[in-house]
Amino acid sequence: MSEAKFTPGPWRVRFGNIGHVMAENGALVAKCQRLTGLCNLLANAHLIAAAPELYEALQRLVNVSAEIAPEAQAADVITSARAALAKARGETL
């Protein structure tokens, strides 16, 4: 499995420019457009800002689940989680 190559977190929604997601080093990670209203713009920005933490949590879940619950149902969950992680890394399974 490859390492994630995205800008390390944490990422934060910038309140001076609502909808901008910034990395700790000041890099602009994403700029959400106000296409469907302010509520959607803020929700999208917060979801994007949570991406590094979501990625890390999912990676930990995959690692732990593979060790403690290798049965078929858990395998489906692990497969889905691995696919989501690969998508986040720009890979295909």
C-alpha cells in the first residue's frame, strides 16, 4: 500500500474567505464555490477540511479490523475502506 501524498493536515476552513480550506502552512487546499447556497458551501468546506483526519481514522480502522475481525462481513467493510483510501491516494484497486 502506498503512502498518502496529499498536503498534511490539519486543514481548517478560513473564515476571512468562507469556503477556503487552508493547510497549517498557509497553502490553499480547496476553494468551494457558492453554487448551491451558503449552507452547502460551508458544509462542503468543513467536509474537505476534515479529510486528513477522516483518512487517518479510516486507515486505523482498516488496520485494526484486519487483525481482529477477519470474517466475511468485516472483509466487505475492509474492502470498501481500502477502496476509499486508494481513491483518496489517486490509485485504483
